[in-house]
Amino acid sequence: MLFADITNSTSLYESQGDEVAFALIKRCLDVMCDSAGDSGGRVVKTTGDGIMVVFSSADAAADAAIAIHHALRMQNLPQSLGLGIHIGFQYGPVVESENDVFGDTVNIAARLSELSAPGKALTSRGTAIHLSEAWQPLLRAGHSVTLKGMQRPIEVVELLCEAQEEVTAVGDTALTDAPGQRQLHLYLNGRTLAFGVDTRRISIGRDPACDLVINSPRASRKHADIERRADKFVLVDRSSNGTYVTIEGESEFLLRYEEVILRGHGWLTAGQPRTLEGEAIEFVCV
């Protein structure tokens, strides 16, 4: 399964107007569909700014990922438009029903596409081992991440889609890279809670079932989660009143149905600024 989505399509309508934006996006979608088809893919459906494609092999999906990026570069679209394509693909079983496909493989491919940056293609370690030997030099190992809405971690692998002179240089690219071991410590009302090596999520809220229970009346029952994604700890607000975040040395800001990477030392408060809320969660990333 492969998902390819156009970046900045929404802002394009605002900056270029409906007719121009629609024509540009349709042009990109046509190029994406043609490239996927030429690589042996069957386009299951298109969305407003993306395509969903099924292939018979992991190699075919990898070939399509590179072909799609190359074809878009050949369109010579103005860089000022900020258009790009981000791709995710996953190998595995699917369930077909009424000309659509469903299942865990589909969900992982979609999440990998969301995680991918413009001009990039991401897959999983499980898919990488199904790629033939010729593809192995074009794989760069990433870290173990917990994809949005999923519990188990996935080892992410990048397929290098750029021209070789444009590839960002990093250290060792072997697929044996191990996920980092950073820790996050939380402090509230004399209680300390830390992410262990195997901890992937900590829930925060008024509900007694939460891992860290806060008593503020402005807090939601399921107020927020903190998720480990590779070496990063991501605060995900799920509340009605939002979460105020203070990173030491920086200005406080409000997070509402959004995410932010926690770093260094700081404080979290539910529903109102720290100066007004007596119950603050202190955090330290080590």
C-alpha cells in the first residue's frame, strides 16, 4: 500500500485562487497516478490532494515512490508555491471490499505518509526486509516511533528519493540503528512519573484512570497524552480548554488540539496560564 499526498494544497487555494489551485493540484494528481500506474500500481482512489495505490510487491511501491518524486520535479513548478509530495508505503495483507482496501497495512502506510516530509518517502523496517537487494543502498534507517492512533512502535526507514548529490549526509545508515534511550520525568504534587524504556504513552487528566491525575476544574477528564516517538516526547492536547506550556527561558504558549515536542525543563498547566493555575506539572527531559 502506498499513500502520496500533496503538501500545501490548502494554502494554494488561498494564495492562487480556486481555479488556478485546482488546475495545479489536478496536474500533480495526474502525474502521480501516471507514475504509480507505470510502476505497476492500481490506484484505489484519489482524495482532494492525494492518491491511495496498491501494488503486488514492495519493490514496485518503492519504484513508484521515486518515480512520483522525479515526475513532479520534471514539472518545473515554481518553488514559491511550496508544492511537494510526501509518501508512505507498507507491505502486508489488506482486506478488499467494494473497490476499497482496509486493514492495518493501509493504516500504517497512511500514517507513514503523514509523518514523511515533502520530497521524502517513508516505510517500515518490516517492509524494508521485503525489498530486493538492489534497493538496500537506498535505505536509511530511522528510529522506532509510535504512529498517531497506534499503540505499538514502528521502526521507520527512509527511502532516498533525491538525486544523490542532494541527499542529506548523516552518520551510519545501517538498518541496525537502535532507538534512543532519552527519558522524561514528570512531577506533580510530590509524585514523580518517568518514561521507562518500554513506556510509549502517559495519559493526563481528571479521570482516575489516567496515569497522571490532575484535579484542576479546568482540566478535561482525558486532557492530554505524552507520547514517546523515537528520541522525542510529544505532548498531544485533547482537551476543551487547552494546555499551557512553558519551556524554561521561553514565553508560555497555549496548545489546543495540537502537538508539541517537549524539551529541556518546563511546566504544563490545564486550561489557564501557569500564573493563574496552582497545579502545574513540571517536566524535565534528560
